[in-house]
Amino acid sequence: MAVIKDYYRVLNVPSSATTAEIKKAYRKLAMLYHPDKNPSDAIAAAIFSDAAEAYKVLGDAEARKLYNHERYLTAEAEYKRPVETIDTLMQRIQKINTDLKSADPFRFNKDALLHAVRQLMPDDVQLLMGMDQALLTPFLQQVSFAAAYLSTHQTKQLIVLMQPFYASHEWLRQELKALLQQQHKQERWEKYKVVLAVLLAAVLCFIIFLVAAK
């Protein structure tokens, strides 16, 4: 029997969540990632679509009852296969990175990107450690590539999430550390660039005033 999609994980609620809690979780995701608020953002659109799909099932008492029954029947399969295959994870992260390459850097939702990457990781990240390292390494490389599109604050959160991999993937720690330093420099430059522009404008105005006064 196939492993079914975990709608509770999509909405980030426990299986014991009340209908009100499920509705609140869906609304929170909808407000953040609705296509109207994130035009031309494929990553945010995918998150919203998954959330809407999950809410359609979990938000309906009868549909949720049937889903929970099916989930119970597949519990053994889920235990034997607690995470998606590395091939599936690779396909998902590659799709995310493809969307990133065509995204508008000034409009795409960085929170959506971090959320999407987090969704790739099981609750127990150690479960990924047992996968074929030859396949796991390129997956982690794809995650590192996506991290370059995050803010400094978001990269710090990703670094915490990825720490379990550092023991066997030292390169990942070094790569994310270097990326964080680069993002710090870029954000400082963006901050001081505005101040510098204002100062230059003030100097030019002063020069023009002196010239006009002569």
C-alpha cells in the first residue's frame, strides 16, 4: 500500500488538532503564500496549493475521518518507509531551484523558499543520514544552492536544521558558513548604500548651492 501524503505535516499541526486549529493553520499559510500576494512566485503557489489540498480534507469532518482511517491502514508502510525516497526529494529540490532561477529576485517570497526546504526534511533529520551518501550529497548540494537566495536570518535557521549532516559532510558546514558571511556583507552594503546615496546627494546639492551663490 502506498504511503499517503501527510496533510497534518503540510499544515504543521498535530493529528490531534481541532477543526479550529486546522482552520487557523490553513489561514496562516494562505495569508503568507496566496498567489494574489505572491504573483509569479511558483514556490509560494506550490505551498498554497498543498495547504489548500490539506485543508479541503482535514477541514471536512467526514473527509478527515476517511483520511485518518486510510492513514491508519498505511501506518506500517509509513513506519517502514518514514521519509520520501532520496530520488523524490531530489526531484522536489530541483523543481524548487528551477523556479528560483526564473524568479524575480525583488518579488519572490523568501519565507516561502525556507518553508519549502523545511518541508523536504523529516521531523527526525537523522532518518536521512541512513540514505546512500552518493545520493544524499547531491541533494545537500541542491539545498545549499537554494540557501543562496535566503536572507541572513533565514540562512541561520537553515544552518541549525542542517547541523546533523556536518559530521559526515564537513563541506556543507564550510559552504553554508561562507554563504552566511557573504550574505552579511551584501546586506551591510545594501544598508550603507542608501546612506551613501543620501550623503552624495546632500554634497551635490551643497556644491550646486555654492556655485549658484557666486
